[in-house]
Amino acid sequence: MKYRVMKPFTLFLFLVLTSAIHAQQSDPASSIKKEDLLKTVKFLASKELGGRLPGDIGYTKAANFMSGELKKLKLKKMNGKDYFQKLKVEYNKILPPEHLTVIQNGRKINYKLGDDYAYRGFTGAGKINSPVVFCGYGLSQPELNYDDYAGIDVKGKVAMVFKYNPKWNVDGKNFTNGNPREKAIVAAEHGAVGILFVSFPNDAEPQRPIGSVIAGAGEQMINFPEVHIDLPVADKLFEGSGTTLKEMQTKIDNTKNPSSLLLPNNVEVEVHAKYEKEKEVMNVVGILEGSDPVLKNEYLVIGAHLDHVGSQAGKIYFPGANDNASGSGALLQIARCFASMKEKPKRSIAFVFFASEEQGLYGAKFFSENLPAPKEKIKAMINMDCIGYGDSIQVGGGKSFENLWKTAKKLDSENDKLMVASTGGGGGADADPFFQKGIPTLYFVTTNSYKHLHMISDKVETLNGKLFEAITKLAFRTAHAIAND
């Protein structure tokens, strides 16, 4: 019998390939690559999906894509019919045409959507040309001896108010009605025809206008425009008043007393919107059944929200690459990794792409009320949100669930060594509804993650591929450890 002897180079290639295959088998996380992660994010953050507003066609395309991917992995359908878990939420689509103009001594100064201002996600429609009244924090709470609308006439005018409530309180009692819709309702009750929200000028880094669909309590006012303007626009409206927005914030904060003012310039706003009180949206859920005859009845939930804040007037859209196409891309890759393993985890795993996180955690709340098993059988929940931009890894929940956190920290110390020591308690974001039910949670996020938060600049090109890959691997390794106890 003759034996063939491998040539040195052929032998070298054989050993390299054999080593690579062995490494992948011993460490399934090695199949997680930044190129695959970024490919998914690029699609989710594309103009075609238009910011993934739940109820809009872009979100439905994203949900259909994820459903198709879960089908390829042959994951179980939670409801036995499809991969969707349906719920209903409020929906508001901002349509063209639109504009915002400041009128100063008869001269019109036009501003640009996305740079100088953004509409609130639940703005009402309207076309107005009105004087502007600065109304401080936009609060009217006589029971706390504080009323920004006392002694000032806003009838037929536009109210300009700080977007957030004050960082102080009166006599130890905190203000309520701090959400945009709530402040808009207060303004309308005093006769205003629209509202301009403005960030704190005295902050070290004042917030730029952002896309946001957080609304707050109360009924939608379909004919009441709501706009978040940038500080230079507010300064232009203040010109000729004898004071500035910064001075007014300082005065109110120092005295803890209202100081409202009719401004000398008008604003012209046009916005159109289509509102629906209830529109069907969907979580996307796939289940990998555990391999242990007993432990397969216990579950690990791994989740990330698929939605973002949509588009405005056909002019701009908010890509949401980091928030949270990154978490969704990681979740898909982790599902692929688990599904490809010959030896399946002992516990079952539910992979959940949540709807409507941006609006108020509605998808996560709905899933937490409609679990695949009794809550006592849900052993842990891992959430991933904003994990593609930043410089290191942070895992929240360590102060509440120390053992889970230590598991992640140990796995990180054995691999990429990118996890910081700081952590927090509770749930946070989509992990919170699970935490509130007593389910142990971990929240994966990157540090310094929010530079482009809810801005049109949150694009795939800004992401840190190396960090993105590392945090996805860590989330997978942690999930694998939990699923196998």
C-alpha cells in the first residue's frame, strides 16, 4: 500500500482549517462577526424602512424580515401560527407639506427640519401664524403654588416652554404633567394654539431637537402643533425682548417662581399628521426548545426592541442604527448562533424583537403579560439596547442580580476584557417590565453610547464594529451560561 505524503504548505492549510473548525466548535461565539451584524443594521437603518415607526410600512418590513430569518432557523412559533405577537398602540404619521418660519419685523426667516427643529412624534396638525409667549416650564399647578400661565395671556398664541420639568421642586413636592402631550394639553387649556418645546440653555450640553414618540397621558389633540426647536431659533424669537432664554431660565431656577413673557416675534408653523388611536403592531418571537427533558420547561428571554421613531413630512427619517438596530442585529445573530449548535441548550430560549419601546415599552409590557410559560419558569431576561456605538461594555442589573452580573463579568475577563465595573439596579428599558414581575434581568449597553441618540445622524457608519461584535459575543456567552445553568 502506498501512502500519500502531504506537501508542507498543504499540511499547513489542513492544520489551520482543522484548528479553526475546532475553535468554532469549542467556542460557538466565534461565528459572531461584525460584518454580519453591520449588514443587518444597514438594512434596518435604511431609508427603505424609514425609521421603523410601529404601525408604518417600514416597521412592518423589519418585522417581516425578522420573521423570515426565524423561520430559516426553524425556531418554534410561540402561538403556533406565525412569529408575530400582535398588540395595538397609538399611531401618528407626520406628512408633507411642512415648514417653520420666524417672522421678525416683517422679515421671514426659514428654518430646516431635522437641523433646526423636529416635530414631536404625536404632534397635531395645523397651520398657524401667531405671537409667541414664553411660559417657563409650561406647568400650571396651583396646588404647588406654581403656575407658569398665571398673569399671562396665551389665547390665540403659541406657548414656548422648556421640554423638561425643573430639576428642583417646591416644598419637597415634585411636579407632574412633565410629558410633551401633558404640557401641550395645559397650554391648550389656557387658550394656546400650538407649543414650542426648547431644551435647557444652561445645560453643559443642551439637547438638540430629536425625534421622539413619547407622549404622556391624555387624549391626542389632532389640531395642535407640537415642535421641538433648537436654541438659536428660540434666541431669534427672544430678540428685541430685552432678555434672553438663558437669563429667563436662571431667573426662574434661582427664585423658583414663574416668569413668563410675551415675545416680540411671531412664528409660522405648518404641519400635517394622520392619527389613529389604535393600530395593530407586532412583537416578533421565536423559541428554541431546550434539550433537557425537565429544564426545557424553563425559559431564558433574550430581547431587543426593533422599533425607532420613524420619519417626518417625507423630508427626514431617523435611522436608529445604534438605537436599536444594533440590539436587533445582535439578537438575530445570537439566535443564529444557538440554532446552529449541535448540542442545544438545556433550557428553552425565547428570542423577542419588541415593538414600541420608544413609545413606552409597550411591546415588552405586552410580552411580559403574555409569556410562553408561567413567570416562575422564566429564569432570566437579557435585554440589548444601543450596543453599537461607544467605547466599552456596561451590563446593568448587577446590584439587583449579582450572580448573573458576575457571570457576565467572568466571561468578559476570559475574553475581550471590555466590561466596566459599574452597574446599576433594577431593569431599565425593555427589561423593566420583567424586573417588575420579579424576573432576574441583565441590560447590555455600551458606555458613551448616546451621541447620536434619536438624531438623523444615528447611521450605521457611526458604529464601532469591534465593540459591537464583542458585546454581542458576551451577551451570547452569558445567555449560554444561563440556559445551561
